Amino acid sequence: MNLLLLLLTATLAAAQTHLTLSISLPPKPNPFLLPSSTHATLSSLHKRLSAPLSAVNTFDFHNVSADSYLLDVHCPTDNFLPLRVDVGAGGEVKAWETYRGNEWGNKGEEVPVRSEGATRSLAVKAAGPKIFFMERAKFSVLSIFKNPMILMGLVTMGIVFGMPYLMENMDPELRAEFEERQKESPMNAIMANAQGGQNPLGNFDMAAYLAGSGKKEGVKR
């Protein structure tokens, strides 16, 4: 009976693994400034293990049995990337990056696992600080000029105020030709009739204008 108990104890000890998680040290966050409530969990279909943040900024899971786990780090101030951790019957441990909403078999990049006797160590990465409030957009003068309507208005003002300057500095022959074309323009006749109190569209023939001819000549009988 004692021999059977010893064999059972040895089998359970061999089937359980000590897993240590450390926080990688990018510029942020500083592990020493994380809240004391920060903890990590290993979840599977059969059990859920939890480990608090230790004084040396690690999460220690003792007696982890063989299974496939989802590793989460819960912190009030920072987000951490979840991992898939597979613990084998012989104590071997493999870990991969995983993503919420994907199938369990869809593994990401493999995470290196270090072995130190019966202890397996791996690092978890921070994804950035948690943002609970949306920052209000600040007023900027440059944002006004990015508005399409403001840009169209500026272009129109440039044409209105810049056209007289261009006309004054235009070549005399080119200027005379331009003024002559303005006099022959149908739109010029429409504006002149409108100022005289006549119907601006009374003598305008759209078909003749589109055909490239002048005013419609009267038919002689």
C-alpha cells in the first residue's frame, strides 16, 4: 500500500510543472509601477489557475498539470497580449501568441520557453496602456485650411482679386484678343440683356450655341 502511494505521488509530481511568467521590459510599462492587483490566469476547459504579481515582477504557477491553457494578464492600467500555453505530460511547455475571436488551433508566433530544472519560464509582452477616456480634439488654425469648402473659397478669391492684376500685366495683343472673345461670348449678351430689363434667354438659341454658330438668323419669306 505504501509502495503504491509512493508511486502515485511520484507520478503526480512528474505530471505537474512549475511555470514562471516574467514581464518583458520595454520602455513602458515599468513593472515596478504596476498596481498590486495585477495578476495572471491560466484557463482551460477543466480548471482555472491564478497567480499574483510577485515582488520580483513574476507570476508563479505551481503544480500545473498537463493541459492546453489560455494565459491572460489582468492589469487595471495596461494591456498584455494573451498566450496559448500547452503543458505536456512529461513537463514540456510550448507557448504561442493567440488572438481573441480566432479558432483555438490558429496559432501565432511561437514564444521561447526557458527550462531551468523543473521550472519553465516565458515572458509576456505589454500591448499598451488602457485608455478609458477619449481625448478631446484641440483647436488648430491649420485644421480650418484643410476644409474643402475653405480651400474652394480661397481659390475663388484668388481668381477674383488676381484676374485684374493679370489683365494689367497681359500682352496688349493678347489682351485685345481676350476682350474681343468676351464680347462675342453668348454669356456676355445674356448679362447685357439682363441689365437692360429684357429676358436674358429671349434671343438665345441653345441648339445654335452647341452647334458652334452665332445667333439664329431670321428666316426671310
